[in-house]
Amino acid sequence: MKKILVFFPLFFEAVALLAQIPSSDQNYTIETTLRVPSKTTESQLTGLPVAQANRSIKYFDGLGRPFQIVEWQASPTLRDLVTPIAYDAFGRQEKKYLPYSGIVALSNGSYKSNALNEQAAFYTDPTNTSGWNAPGVTPIPGTPFSKTVFEASPLSRVQEQGFPGSTWQPIPGSSAGHTLKTDYGTNAGDVKLWTVSTNGATSSGNYLQGKLYRTTYKDENWVSGKTGTIDEYKDFEEHIVLKRIWENETKSLSTYYLYDDLGNLCYVLPPALNENGLNINSFAENDVNFNNYIYAYHYDGRQRMIEKKIPGKGWEEMVYDKLDRLVLSRDAVQATANKWLFTKYDTLGRAIITGIMSSVGTRISWQALFNATSKNCELKDNTNLSTTGTGYTNVALPAHANVQTYYTVNYYDDYAFYGNTFGNPTGTQSSGTAVKSLLTGSKVNILGTTTMLLTTSYYDSFGRVIQSKSTNHLGGTDVTDLVYNFPGQVTSSTRTHTVGSTSTTIYTAYDYDHMGRKIRTNEKIGTLASPQVVLSEVVYNEVGQLTSKKLNNGSNVAVLGYNERGWLNASSAPGFLMALNYTDGTSPQYNGNIAFMQWSTAGSAAKMYVYTYDKLNRLTSGISSDNRNEQGITYDLMGNIQSLTRDALSPQVYNYTGNRLNIVTGGLTRNYTYDLNGNTLTDGTNTFTYNVLNLPATVTGPNASTYTYDAMGKKLTRVKGSVTTHYIDGIQYNGTAIDFIQTEEGIARPVSGVYNYEYTLKDHLGNARYSFNSAGTKIQADDYYPFGKTFNSYSLGARNNYLYNSKELQDGLEQYDYDARFYDPAVGRWNVVDPLAEKGRRYSPYIYGNNNPIRFVDADGMEAKDWFVNNLTGEVVYVKGVHVMTDDQLNKHKIEGSANDFSRLGADNMFGDKVTYGSNENVLNREVFVPKSPVFFMEINGGYKPVEQVKIAEKEVVSGGNIGEEKIKTTSSTLDQIGTTKLSYAKPEMINKKIDVTKANDQGSFGSVRTIDYSINKPIGQKNQVTAEFYGNRAPISSNLGSIARFFDSLMQILKK
């Protein structure tokens, strides 16, 4: 007889708020977001309208699983937004349904008993005025869901993932559906086995069959065979050993990952070195191939990375203090000049000072000094007794005498820091005097000078920045005042920019709808009497998608359309019309690539580009209706362009050493040279020099220019001939006068003391296509080749150079400034190594947009955006264009916490190309997104569960030996946690996951000792020892293993009977 215990949770609200709204015959929870203050009691909360209280009601079944989410009156027309949830017999979500807008009469937050049928009817005919009346919603008849096909095994692994729309549905018994497919298996003996040494690695054979896990991925374009698939091989410790991409049935691009005995990644061998390339079986660190292609990493005895090598660059070195914090680093160029970048910390481990110092000391000698010192932090020195000028003591290494320049200084906790000329908070600022742990001030150096720019931030009682004061490089100040509504959204921003005796005020106000969606932006520049304009006004459809946008006081209206996947497919406005086609044409694309694009601008004929791609999704041609073509595009194994033909010119042929472009011949002729960091020194007739951030400092030749930056990489000035351009956070000067001010929708130019607004219509990539003034007059238009070179350019008056991807074209040089590096559209490459090259080791660090510039945008010359988690609170955060969370980003977007508390969850596409939450809006299009219920958000978007991440150190001591034929051993084990517990999220298969950890020697004699470290994901609240036992790492305590073996043998004999 078996006894099965099942626990049925019952959910209640903490208070009996809004008892009339939820269905009392269902289990539910209510999450309320107040939009007004001073509501603290039950009676005050009861009956509040949706404009004052947003409510999300989650209904649960008898097993405690959510099975319906109702966002009360969340649609623009105050209808309930309903997301049905259903499970199969095994408790899996076989279908994930899109949210729909409920019936008006039942939009009271109640449980919708007929939700699945209503949802199907809604998407069958959403614009039916006698039914749902939801204009702008794309019909998806019969398939308004994402269907998942699971493996028929206890593992329930996903084999096929469909998406909304009949085109993307799995086909039972067939592989012909345009879905994401995943196959699982093991290696077949065709994966090289590498052995790492101290100075390279060798491969003398392959892994035995079945020794690696294989996962094969096929995207929506896959038809049959290997072509277009990705094989990923992992060892039993989940280390990725090989990623192999199949360009066709016989040509593969393989990337090998080599590890040492402790599991540290030591080398990465990209495709150029493997089959179909040089196919090497050994290498040393002084090889030519090593320098050109291989990523390399060295570690010390504490598993800290101390040296690394990026292909085409010299070695980079790192030094740590006793607390394992990075304190010194330098690249190859800095090493030749005996320079080190340094970082100092305060007593709480916050980075407070960075800079550069001069020293002939080696990495080894400096590491020895940091190992020996007991002074590893600096204290506040508000009166500058240390005479360093930083406002901190001078006790930690490096000493002030070694410092060449201080780059940044950060201040926390109060306003008494040295050099705070802006002083303490006054007036309304005084409400936020509790600033412990908050960044109150910072100083940033203007590179090449001794000048430090000061910023002081003031907070309200909620820890939100309400005013910032800063000095600018022209000797003036910028003061920005922010006003928030109760939920924390900025309702107005007033910036006062002062240089000399002239002040310019920019006032921007934001209006939001009842759910906090921004619907209107108003702005005026100048005095209070200056006219205010409505920059933009937007409209959302019933499921939260942006469907129209009005510019220039509503005079220019753009209408947006989407396909079933939520991909933008149409935008029409006076002046610029665009249509994006994915699955149509002679070369249909089902994975998000654009098959062809149609557009027209006022005053010119309609045009079209037809695109083709290879099986790696790289652009191979863009054929234009007016013969503005880029075609014949081919690539080497690293993704470097080998040939490109533009218009009727001769093909451009590219020649490389490794990933470095040496020469281009044909339609374009240029020679290139590089420095030790892989930066382009000569590019045709132009010669470059670079600053410490690897940003262009000077350009000599026919397009001579000089650039000035601050230590954070912000461009401050450009001098070209007799023209000096100054940049101050969106305000751009020509000489001593303001040339224009950037707005959210274009720019504003001063004319006779009044600012005239210019508006820019953009395509799906952010390319400026058509500009008009407040009178509606066309003033600028531009078209673009696929890789960004302009054609058909028109301008009336002064030209706006923020063009491709909305980046500034460096006139004369004809390259775009992407903040982190320059991009040359003539050759389709960057001019320096990707600062985040290690994010894409399979590819050349110089390629742009994954060689698919029609689909991907490189926002700042680095990589796409990431998701983050606050390891103290579990809060999930997404910020567009951000790769490393900083305190500045947190303050800018009013996100609570310290940057030290955040860690990266994954890349922007970790949940797919569209992420929804409570509506059909793709939150990846937002500037910032913080889900109200992070646990629920992670569950519905990726099946992630909340976990505690801890690092365990386990010591095992085995003593004993053999007595006759029997092994008698005594095992003792201790278990300690390293560091703090971190809140995060993980897939279920990664929680309490059993791993193989090498144990103490099981043979013969006694005295075997081994200490092992491993990281674990465990359910919140579960004890570490319990978790370690799940992992199978805990040895029996003081046990006789021989007796245990005999016991289990006897038990098995009994069970067999």
C-alpha cells in the first residue's frame, strides 16, 4: 500500500481589499500598485479606481498553480487584460496564450470561466466593432498561442517551440513547421579531445563516443539535414566543449573551449583553426596562429584571472588585493609605457577612486606588494589632509606618489566630501537626507588635463534623485530637477544649462495613462513664457502595442503595424512610409530576418530592397529597385567580409592577417595598420592615435580632427580645422554658440532667441529617414545601403549628422561614432576590437551587427542589452543598451540598490525576441523595464524558479586501507559556505542538480585529503548540507564502505525476489 501526501495551498489576501472584484469561489492573490499617496488603511484602499490603484489578480488551481491572470481594467479602454494559463496531464504548459482584452461588462477583475474561448474569439476578429472592438490588434485566427512539444520522457525536455500564428506552429508527425527545434543526444566520436599545458595545448585524439552531451538547435528557417543547425557539446560538468555551426551539409564552423583540471577556461579556438580551416592539433603561446586567433586565460592559485589574450591584441594583466578585488590592470600598449590602471575601494568594498599610474613594476612584483599589505581601503578625508586632492586618505596601494592622473572619484553617504562646491541639500532637497549607501557625488577627469568635472546628486525620502548639479567642460554648470509621481515615474524634468552669463532652460513633461504607460511628451526651451510643444503623443491598442505616434503638436501621425509574432511590419506617416516583409517574396524568412523592405519618402519615388542571407543568417546581398546594390558578399570562417560589390563598381576584395584587415582592393582601395591593442592606426590616408580608453584622440591626414573625452568615455569636443564642436549631454555647440539641442524626436535649433523644432522619422533600425520642421516642411532625407552608407541625401539648410542608427557621422572621415568605437560603412567593419569580444568568441571582433545589419543594431559599439538581478532582493531589471550595471545607471533610471548588488542574468534575448508582461507589448522596446512581480515574470517567460546561489567549500578526509579483500575506510567531511548567499533565478534542471565531483582517492592507503569548491542553486530556505547531499557530494560520515556495499547487495537480492 502506498500513501501519497498532496499539499493543496489556499491563497488569501492580507486584507479584505476589493472583495467585490475577485471571484470568491477561486483561490487568488492580488497585487496592488498604488498611483496616489496617503492610502494606508483598508478603508482607504477599498473602492479606489484603476487610475489610483492598478491591480493584478492571479487565480490558482487546487495544486497552487496559476491558471489565469487578470490585469484589472488595464487596457487603454479600461477593459480587463486576461492571460489564460493551461496545463497538460503532466503539469506542463503545452500552450502559452497571448493576453486578450476582456468583455466590457465583465471587466471587474473577476475570474473568466470561458477565457480560452474568449481569447480565441478575440484574436479571430479583434477589430469587429460589434464584438471586441480592438483596432490595431493583429488577427491570429486559430493560433493565438505558443505551442511547445515536449520530449516523451521523464525529462520533459523541449523538442519543438512554436509561436503565435499558423506559420509558426508545430506540425504533428512532421519536422516541416517553422519552429525552433532541439535535438538531444551524445557525441559520436567526432569531437577533439584537447589537453591543456602551461604554454598551450595538444589534441592526440577524440572524445570516446557517448562522453559528451550534445544539443542540436534548429531555427525557424531550417528545412532538413545539418545545414543551418548548431551543435553544442558539453561535458558531464556542464562545460561547453564545442559549438559547431553548419554552413552547409559538409562545411562546419567549430569553436572549441579548453579547460584546465579545475574547470577554468584556458583557451578558445575559433573556427579558423579547426576543420575547414587550419585544422591544428597543437599550439604554443608564441605561435602566429595563437596571436591571430586564440583567446587565452591564465589564473593564479586562487583561481583569479591574472592574464588574458584577445586575438589580435597583446596580453592584458590583472592584479588583486587580499579580498580578491581587481586593483590593477593594463593592456599591451600601457605595458610598453609602464602604465597601470588602478582602482581603490572604501571600507564597504565600493569602488571610490580610479586612475592611471606609472611604474616599472611587473605584475608579479605588484601582486606581492598587495599580498603583503594590510591596508586595502581608503577612508574619507574631507579636509584633504592627505593632500591627494581626492578627499580620501592615502594609505592603500598604489601610493599618491605613483599616481599620474586620477580618473574618477566617487563619494557616498553624505555631502561633506572634499571639493563639493554645490554643498548640502536645501529646500525640497532636504526631504532626502537619509543618503547612506547612496552615491552623493562623483568627479570625472577630462582626459589629457588635470580638470575634474563634479556631479552632486540629491535624493528624496524614497532614495530617488530629485536634483543633480554638475560642472561642464566649458566652465559652466548643468542643474537638472526631476519630479515624480507616486509610483516613481518622472513627470517633469527641468534642466538649466549655464555657460558664462547665458542660461538655457529645457523643460520636459510626461503624461501617463492609468496603467503608467507614457502617452505624451511636452517640451519647451527658454523662459516660462516660451511656447510649449507636444513633442509626441502615442496610442496603444488593447493589448498594449504602440499603434500610432503623433509628432509636432499632433500634426504628423505615424501608424504602426505588426505581424503575428509582434514584429514591426509597417509604419506610415506623412513624409515616410515603410513596409517590412518577412515570410513573403522569393526568399521568405521565418526567423526574424527581413526578406524585403519597401519605403518611400515625400518627394521621391517608392523604393525596395530585396535581401538574401546564408544559412548562418549573414547578409549576402541587398538588391535595390534603383540599383543601389550591395551584393556578392562573402565571408571567411571568422565572419570577416571577403568580398562586397557596391553598385556597378568592381568588387571590393579584403585581405587579412588573422582578423586584422590589411588591404582592400577593387571598388575601394585602402591599406591598414594596427597598434598592440588591435586599434586601426592607418586607414587609407588617415592616421589615428588613441587614448587610454582606446577611443580616437587624433586623426591626421585630409580629415584631420582632434577629440577630447572624459574618463568615462563621453565625447566632449571635436576640433576639425577651424570648427570646434562641443558636446554637453545632448546640447551641441558650434564654437561658442549652441548649434542645436537634441530632443526625444529630433533636434531644436536656436533662431533669433527662439528654438525651432525639427522632427525626424526613423526606420526600424533607428536610421534617420525624413526630417521636417514645425511648419511641416521637408528639410532632410536620407537613404542607406545595407551596411549604412548613405545615398539619395537631401538637405535644406543646416544638416543633421545623426543618421545611421541615429549615430553621428564624422563628416569628412565618413565614419559613425558609436561611443565605444567608430564604424566605417564603406567596408562594413569597426576600426577597433570589440570591447566585449569575449561575448562572441566564434566571430571576428571587428564585424558589425553579426553581419546582419538589416536586423541587428549595435547600440553603442559593444553588444546588445542584458537582464540583471538584484542578488539581495530578487528584483529583475532590464535597461536598454546597458551591459554592466553601474550606480550611475541605477540613479538615472531610479532603480533602488547598489550596483554591487546586481549580477547579470543573461543577454537581451534570453527569453526570446519578444518579451511580454501583462500585455502584448514587447518590453524589449522599452528604455527600462522592472516587472512588478519578478518571480512570476521569470516563471511565465522562461520557466525560471527563484533560487539561492551559494558557493560551497567541502573538505574530505579519508583514512584506512585494505584488510584482506575488504576495503575499510573512514570518511569525514566538513562543509563551509564561501561568501554571501545571492538571490537569483534558475531553470528547474539547474536546481539541486547532481554533478560529478572528484572525491578523495579511493584506492589503498590512508591520509587522502581533498578540498573541493562548487557553486549550487538551491531552493530558497533549503539548508546547504541538504543541497550538497542532493548534489551527491557528501560522503558518509565515519562509515564502513565495505559494510554499506554488502548491505545494498543484500537489499538488491531481496528486491529481486
